[in-house]
Amino acid sequence: MLPRPQIAGTSHAPSLELLKLFAYGTWSEYKAREAELPPLSQPQVLKLKKLSAVTFAAQSKTLSYTLLMRELQLSGVRELEDLLIDCMYTGLISGRLDQQAGHLEVFSAAGRDVDPKELAGLAATLREWHGTATGLMAEISTQMESFKHQVGAAPHRTARARMLLLLVVRPGLAL
């Protein structure tokens, strides 16, 4: 639905841009372009702020309350914590609120759509991961072969050790 060139330049273009923000944008991006986008209802504002929190949670494992209040334009800690608790109850974010340290410790975050501009970077990261995984699998294979060789040689080494032990215990014994 998002890459529809036939919508660009029409009266529906602002709505498409708003849809893109809900797919992979943030509240601060909306605020920067608010004049050219359709106005949001209170439930839409809340939803975009929650989705923005998800984006930040996917980017960092520790999010300061100060950063979140600034980015989400929230007036106080209570308002921020209410939003984060709602995100946790709905499964958007899994984490722990640390009021003393003033941050959210993120365990996991729901996935969001990827901005097409970020696809090249994502593909590069996946290629790097694939190379690392391939190298790791080769190393595991080498280690397994070494282990199999050691296991196969174990009976021979055990028999040799027993013979040497017999020679030490009974020096006059002929083999």
C-alpha cells in the first residue's frame, strides 16, 4: 500500500505521508511536518507516541526518561510512565521502569515497518550476519571433526595406557 506513486501529487498525498509516519515514523517527525499533514485526533496522537516509544526501544536497551519526555513531548514523569506501562501491557515493549535512575530498561520491543531508505543498511547488516554465521558453522564443523577423531582414537589410547600401567605395576610381564 505504501509505495503508490499514483497517489503522490494528489489530494491524498498528505494522508499517505501520515500513513508512512504511522508505519515507521515518530512523533517528532510528525511535529516537524505538522503543517503539511492532516491533524491527528487524541487517540491517533497517543498511538503515534506509543509507536515512537517502540522505535526508540528498538534502538537502545536503556532509554532515559529525559530523552523520552523530550521526544514524545510529554510534560512529566507520570505521563511518560503511564504511556510506557500501557505499551508494556499491550506487548509493544517489554522492560523495566527504573524510577530512581530515571530510565526504561528495554528487554524487547515489537517490530515496526522498515523505511525503504533503510533497506540497503538492513541488507548489509544481514549479509554481515550471514558471513559471521557461515564462519561460525565452519568452525563448529572443524571442531566436530576434531572431536570425532579424538573419540575414535580414545579406545586405542585407553588400551595403550592399560598396557603401560601393567608394565609399571608388573615390570617383569612380557607383552
